[in-house]
Amino acid sequence: MIASCSNDLKKINEISIQNQATYPLETIYDCEIIYSDSARVRALLNANLVNRYDDKKTYLEFNDGIKVQFFDIYGKKESELNAGYAIIDDKNDLMLAENNVIVRNIKGDVLETEKLNWNHDTEEIFTNEFVKITTKNEVIYGIGLESNQNFSKYSIRNIKGTIKINQSDE
């Protein structure tokens, strides 16, 4: 009895190239990424799991959540962003955070949304989605937001409602 098998190298290469984008090039656990400008830390990103892909463009995917802390030029923490999922376009330094996105600034203001973009180069965060902002004095609802990354100056494109919060002296 004689048995033989053969492999068509052209078919093997086609399958390999098709599946290359499906699987990460790197998987990193307990990751910390530092973004700096002129040797000063401007943002610190932490994640439990990061996958790096190289398809038509290189990107990082954070399937298990992400925490980004933003700092001023003196190293003082100004705000923090948390999300259940994120993806970073390496080439353009753009991040899309999704799933229960929460941003807190040092004044205690809180931004809640389902999708938020962060541009590392311009140090801005923005979204076209529904947003809820809670401050010490009010809750603001709207659609679309643009802000600096420390969430101290922001603009809501389409305000849907505002609720004033009364502070009692009890």
C-alpha cells in the first residue's frame, strides 16, 4: 500500500496571508504604555490585555478594558479615562474607546458615554454619541462633545437637557 500527500505552496501562502489579520502579532498582559512630550509624561495607559495587529494598518486592541491617566506638563494628574474596550490606530495616534466610557477630571466632573475618541497629537477627546456630564451643580445631557483631554474645557454640540442640583448646607 502506498500513500502520499502534497502541499500546494501557493495555496498555503494564500491561506496564511488571509489569516494573518485574524490573529495578533503580539499579545501583551498587564501592559503599561507611556506617552511623553519633551521627556515629560503626558498620558499613562494601563490594560490587562493588549493585542497588536498588522493588517492594512497597525493597531492595538484592548478587549479587557483600559485606563488612561492624563497629566499636565508638571506631572500632576488632570483626568482619567476608563472604558471596557479600546482600539488605537498606531500610525495616527487615535484611540476609540467604547463600552461604558467614563472620564473624570480633578474637579470631580464626570463624563459618561458609549464611544469616545482621543487624539494624542491634539490632546483632545470627542464623540458624536450621547453624553452625560455630571458636575457638582448640574447634570447635562446631550449629543456630541469636544473637549481637551483633561476635560476642563468642553463643548456639547446638541444639549438635550440640564438638571440643576441643589446643594444643601446640612
